[in-house]
Amino acid sequence: MYFPAVYCVGAQSWDDTLATEAKDWTTKCEYEHGPLVDGKMKKGRGQNLYTSNAKQLDITKATMLWYNEKDHYEFSTLKCNKEPCGHYTQVPHCAYIQYIA
């Protein structure tokens, strides 16, 4: 997958807490965002969900669907100006991120 340099992935690090939260959440096998605190995603957390009835998951297609929401993102304010846009904010950019695999 190719992204212009402005959308590069910066430094990354493993986070055991995020990994544990993700593992615990996935064992529930519920197709919804979580874990939630008072009905909201925990601060500093984000998730993109994708489903398909294809025989093989196309993660590139899923990522491009999220990435293409960039047209609804206002770079001068770092906020969405139209929905859908929230998935785009979860695609890694040139910022320090923590990830789980």
C-alpha cells in the first residue's frame, strides 16, 4: 500500500496495556467498539471495525476505505468537518503512536 510521504508512519512502540485490553475485548466476540468507560472510548484509544463477506479479508481495501475519509478532515484544526471521518483519524500518520498487532 502506498501513502504520500506526508502520511508516513512515525515512531512506534508496543504497549502491553493496550494489548491486554484488545485481547480481553476480542474474546467477547462482539462487533462493536470497546472497551468503554461511561459509554465512551477510553482516552487515547481508538478502533476501526471492518467486516466483509469475502472469502478472504482484504485489509488493504479496509484501510483505504478509512484513509479516503481524509477529504472530510480539516488539517488546519485537526478535526473532522464532515462524517464519515473518524476512521481516518485512526490511520497511522506522522505522529508518535502505540500499536498492537
